[in-house]
Amino acid sequence: MAFAVFGPASGSPAGSTESAPRRRGTIALVLLLPGLAYLALFFLTPLISLLLTSLQAPVEFGDIGQYQTAFRVENYAKVIEDYWPHFLRAFGYAVAATVLALLIGYPLAYFIGVRLRRAPFLQALALTLVIAPFFISFLLRTLAWKQLMADDTPVVQFLKAVAILPPDGHLTGTAFSVIFGLTYNFIPFMTLPIYTTLERLDLRYLEAGSDLYASPATTFLRVTLPLSLPGIVSGTLLTFIPAAGDYINASSSFLGSASTTMIGNVIESNFIDLLNYPAAAALSVLLMGVILIVVGVYVRRSGTEDLV
Amino acid sequence: MPQVSFAEGGADLELAGITKRFPGFTAIQDLDLTIPAGSFFALLGPSGCGKTTTLRLVAGLEQPTAGRIVIGGQDVTAVKPHRRPVNTVFQSYALFPHMTVLENVAFGLRRRGMSDPSGKAHEALRLVELDHLASRRPAQLSGGQQQRVALARAVVNRPALLLLDEPLGALDLKLRRQMQLELKSIQTEVGITFLHVTHDQEEAMTMADTIAVMNRGDIEQLGAPEELYELPRTAFVANFLGQSNLFGGPVTASTGTTITVDVAGTKVVVPKDRAQRHTGEVTIGVRPEKLTLHTEAPKAAAGVNVLGPGRVTDVSFSGVSTQYQLVVPGAGLVGVFAQNLAFGPVVNVGAEVWVSWNADHGFGLLDEPEPAPRFAADDDTASIAVRARHELLDELEQEV
């Protein structure tokens, strides 16, 4: 539509029918060129490089970290064999964190987007509070949680005193603390998209629901929830995808330990510590592929195809 | 599930001493209203008169500050909206956008656990002649079609009481007329009580059996459309429902059946049973179409009131009739609707005329007469221009 401005608007319709679309096509291409160049340079090239690396073979009698171009598909079989538990753990943690973030984020978004609608100042304030954690680096925040959940803190002592935690128990380095950290870090990503859909929700639909014999709970399930589905889908995607590949929360210098290693940590250690570049690349490709499939199925099932 | 059977028929609605206060203002003040079962009742009033609030109170979407709401003998004041035997056709339709037309219509039936919700929904859609669009989404329908879906969605539940909140407001004139007739025939067909809220007096008069004219949170007058039109009790009703010529003056004589009012020196007779007050300063009125124009002073006759002479200030021809505007010294502006029995307007602007009307057609109002004509006769464009020029000159003088 916008390109029509550049077309030969004043030309005779009969004469310009052939040249107009071609010229428009050229202009569209020129306008798209910077974006395409950017994608080619910073997305396609690394992706191809990653694929090539994942198929590399070690140089015979070479140093550690020396690889040559090859077509070693066994790399994939090897990493799956070695690291499938970490894959499962990563997806398990990510699903748990996504569900928890949804359970916390949805009521929060509902409260801000629907209940606070009549108080614009409070609404803006609440939104700022949701975003406020972003003002501090998430590394620092995660470290702060590590401090809070360390073994000799009042929190842990209290939990031990009321026998929720066994006397020799820990909070840090457990699946609990990793999922907790993931949930905490991604709550804003869950809350904001849901807030945007709920903020636009026409409350007259809810009145219509109650007028048509639906109890508040039924109205929520049949009207509010389906109408906020686009927000839920984008919120869960924004939480699940980065959470599945996260390597900060599960790292033992933060909230995790050796028993909570996720696939992100494995990729990191293969790349930085073990200098096993093909393994790291193969894992990255696999992670990307699995996330694409999971997300594709999820979006298809939730009936919001227009998001993809 | 609250109920699993349809209401037997319409139920009557009783509002007793309803008051609704919002922070800062009172929307409804001590309202009493009874609507008999099976009637088509219209609440008519200007925007802000409390009519929509009344409807929302009946639907349960608002809680009254004081008073009781009784539907079919059952006090529902404290009953949640989803448990009331009431359905609403919302002004905005409020059709669920994520459901098909059929799902929308079947929504209420499913919530109540009715048997065969789809079949009943299809039947309701056939009633509004939209069954062929059952699988569409509301956004794919025109405004008029959405309105009919909203109607079907409410009617399909056979509520004891159907509430209509200006449902025809968004439609164009032709569709509006058509829907008015359809609504009326559906009401007759299904026999449920309709409570219709509107600011359109013509709509209220064509559709309703009974009209209640609301003003400032209270009911000014209630009655059949003809009754309200022919015998308004207050100046508000006289002017909101159609147009009226109102005159003020003292009662100078009174017989067993009539009173005589002195309007700027002219004796005007009004039947006693058509006047609200019989002594002192009164306001009387007559509808413009009841007036007859004369170019010569008509002979005085018993039972005929004559006012004049006056001067014609405006003539507007509207095909079926011609509307004349005259100024009668002392009596103010007088409007006359004359049928175009002759060819075009009978008199022109500036002509000296008299008006007469059958004394039986006048009415006396409850209001105190206005001390002076409420609005000065400022519809004369020449005078407006002159006044504007004077104001401008004054302003210029002040600046110098």
C-alpha cells in the first residue's frame, strides 16, 4: 500500500499496468535490502557457521580445541547420548518456571489491567513496579537471591526450624532454587503481554456473560480466558524459550549446582571449558530444533496461528 | 444450575423506592415503578435521566443504594445477575468475539444446562432470519445483523423479562424501522415482558404499550403513548414527547366543566378534566397540529379558542405538512403544523394570521407558568446579525 505512492499514479492505467508492479517490486526490494543484509550477516552466517562447526572433526594428533571441516553426523548422536538428561531437565525446569510464572503473572496482569483501570495513576505505578527489576542487572538480582537462600541465612534457618527443610537441607543448588530463579526472572515477560490483552478487554463482555447465566468463574473460563489467550501465548513463549536455554540460574555460581545442570550450562562448559566446539554447536542446533518443534506444536494447538 | 426450565411467560417487574447514588451524584431518586407481565414497556428520557441505570439495576449489573426489585413476585434485590430470570440486549450488543454466532446464541442455554442448546439456538436464529450465518464470527456481520444476533441471544433463553438498552441506536433509519416492527412482532409471539430503554420518542411511541417518561432520576408521567401525547401532565413531557405550544396566565373563570385562562388578554378555555390545576397562575398548552391558521380574524364561537393576531416568522415546507412559526404578542412563539391540503404553503413570512383550536384539544399542566417566555424570540437571523454587530462595536469601543 505504501509503495503505491511511488507508482506512476498519473500515468494512463492501460499503459502502466505492466511497468507499475515491476517498479514497485524494485522499490520494495531496495527498502528491504538493509534488513535482508542485516539478517544475512548476523543471523544466516552464524547459523551456517554453527551448522558447519557442529559437523567438524578433531584434527588428528592436534591440540585440544583444534578441529577441521568434516561431515561427522556422529557428533549429534554423541551429544544426545551424553546429554539427554540435561535436555530433559532443561525442558522440565522451563515448563515448571513457565507454569509458575503464568500462575503468578496472570492474576497480577488481571489486577493491573482490569481492576486498576479506574485508577490510572495506580495502574501506571503498578506497571512500573513490574518493570522495576529491569533497572538492575539480572545477574546481580540472581546473586542477591543466592545470598538470601544461602545456608546460614534467617530464611533457611526458619525453614529448618519449622521442619519444612530437613536439618541437613539446602536451598541453593537445588531444583527448587533454579526453578525459583527462572520464575522470578521471567515474571515480567509473562505479565506484560498478558497485561496488554487484558487492558484492552471490553468489560461489557463480562457483563454479557453474567447476564447470560454464567457465574463469575464460568465467565472467566469462557470469556476472559479465551479473549486473553493471545497474551498468554506470547507470554509463555517469551518465558519458555529463553528459560529452556538459560545457563545463569542453573549455574553453580548462581542458584544451581552440578545436579541442576541444564542444557545451556552444558553448551557453555563445552564451548568455554572443554573447548569441544562441535559438541557445543551440535547441542545448540538440537536445542534450537527442539524449541522450534515444541513452540510450533504449542502455537498450533492454542489456535493463535497468526502469532507465528 | 439455577433453573432448568424456561419461564412460563412474562413476569411483572416491581421497583419499590429505588435510589441509586454514585459518588458525586444521584442517578435515581426514590423510584417506584410497576410493569405488568407481558407488556412492552418503554422508559423514555434524555441522556442522563437515569433510564440506563434503572435497566442495569434490574439486570443486576448495579446495586441499588436503597429500595427493592421484585421480578414475578420474587425479591431479587440481592440476587447476583447470573441468577436473575432476566436477559439484556446491550446497546453495544457485546457479542463474544471469539465465538461463532451459534455459540453466542447457545451460550445462555448451555450455562443453564438446557437440552439441545444448538437446536434451540438455530430456532432463535431462524426467528431473526440469520440462521444461514450461524457459523460466522460476530465481526463478519453488519451492525443490523449483530443487533439481531444480540436479540436472538437474549430471546432464546425465554427470560421472564427482556431488557433492551437502546438496541436500535446504531442502526440507520430504514433498518431501525424494520427492527422496530420485528421486535414488536417477536414480543407478541413469545409473550415475554419487554423493558425498552430509549431516548427516541418516536421509537417508544410506535413500539410500547406503556411509556414512562423519565427526567432527573424520576418518572414524570406514565401511560399509553396516545394518552401521554394527548394529555401531558408536565411541561417536560409536553416538550419531550412531540412539540407543544405552552401559554401561561391566571384562571379568570371556572364552570363545572371548564376553566378560562387569560393569555395576554385573550380568553382561552380548557376542559377541567384535561387540566391538572384549576386555580391561580396556570400553564396550558396545545399541540401544533391541532391549530388552524386563519388569515382573517375568525368569528368567536363556543368551544373554539382563538389567538391572534400574530405574525408569521418562519415557514418550512416538509412535503406532507408545512410548519409555520408565528409570534403572537404577549403569548410568545406559536408553532403550527398544517397538512398540505392545498398546493404548498398558505401564507408567507410576515403575514398577519390568527390561530384557532377546538377547546377540547387544550391541556393544562402541573407546572407553574414561566414568568417570561423561556427563550427570547431570537431565531430571527437579522436580529442575530444586528446584535453581533452591536457587540462587536461595543468591544471595539472598549479597546479604544
